[in-house]
Amino acid sequence: GAGVSQSPSNKVTEKGKDVELRCDPISGHTALYWYRQRLGQGLEFLIYFQGNSAPDKSGLPSDRFSAERTGESVSTLTIQRTQQEDSAVYLCASTAHLAGPNTQYFGPGTRLTVL
Amino acid sequence: AQSVSQHNHHVILSEAASLELGCNYSYGGTVNLFWYVQYPGQHLQLLLKYFSGDPLVKGIKGFEAEFIKSKFSFNLRKPSVQWSDTAEYFCAVNGDNDMRFGAGTRLTVKP
């Protein structure tokens, strides 16, 4: 079946512009995560959504970052007034449920380059 | 809050050498444990996982990991590495409604 998809695959933008990244999780997966991977660094948790519960935003690095998810479908990660340090690969993952055994399925990522 | 530590940042081995990558976590409750691999230019893939039962779990491509509860560890092993194992390896822990990743270990295998 279809996996997690993300768009765009690559995004080059100018400093100060806003960008919107999209994630389509696997159908039926209730939990959705956003991560960031900067060059040479490990994964950095950003935010996760679990069903209709309030999202865990504890990983968002600043108020320029926000994310939305409608129900158990598409999620968008928005970065306002982008800075060069925002350059990274942004990964989305979904999982069927969080309580009990679960495996995260990752999308291919969006490579963001801020000039 | 739970955390995951991968002590080896960069490991360089020759082909056929044995591999062990360390992973320690801090969390007192029941956890699910994972190892993910990211090959150059590709996205993350699940290598293996532990939920319960036999603490020695076998994954794809000859990898295995052992869960030692008393040591809060979930080290990844492979008896004989290949050049194609060159990649970044991430340990992850899921417990208490959260998923945390280690910083990753870069493995370079010299032909």
C-alpha cells in the first residue's frame, strides 16, 4: 500500500520568506510526527499529533514554527520568516497508534534550503 | 522525560569487522525500542524493533540487537559488516506517549 508521502521533495527559499511543508500519512494512522535533521546532526523531534488530542509542540524551536493537522489526515508544517539555520531535511512519520507496540513509518523528507 | 544516548558518533570499520553500536535510554517504564538506518541519500528505514519477548531481536541484513533491561541498553550488532552498511544509525525509544531518537551514529565501512 501507499506509504507516507511528503511534498515538496526539495524547497529552496530566500531568507525571510514563509514556507509550507506537507505530509500525507498512511491512511488510518492516528499519530503523526514531524522531525528535523540538520546536516551532520541527529533527528530532532518537532511536534506530534495523536488523534484529536492537543498536539505535543514541545520540540518546536521557535514561534516561527507551527503545524496543523485536520483529523487523521494531512499535516502541514509552516515556517515563517525563514532563517538560514532552518535549512534541514524535514521528516514526517506516522504510526497506527501510540499505546502499545507501534512502528513509525517515515516519509522521504523535504529538503529545505534557505539562502 | 525519556532520553536516548548513542555514545559513538562516528565509527569506522573495515569490511568483515564486527560491529556494536551502543544505545542507552533513560526511562523507568515499559518501552518499545527501535533501530533505524538511513543510507546516504535515502530516508529512514526500520532495521529492527523490540516490543516484548526474547530480548535478542534479529532484523534485516544480518543485524541484531539485545535489550538488557538492567542496563537500559539496546545495542546493535552485526558479526561482519559490509561496505554497503555505510549509513547513519538511529536508536529510538517509545514510551509514555512519546518517541525519542538518539543523535545517531555514522558508520563508515572501508572496502
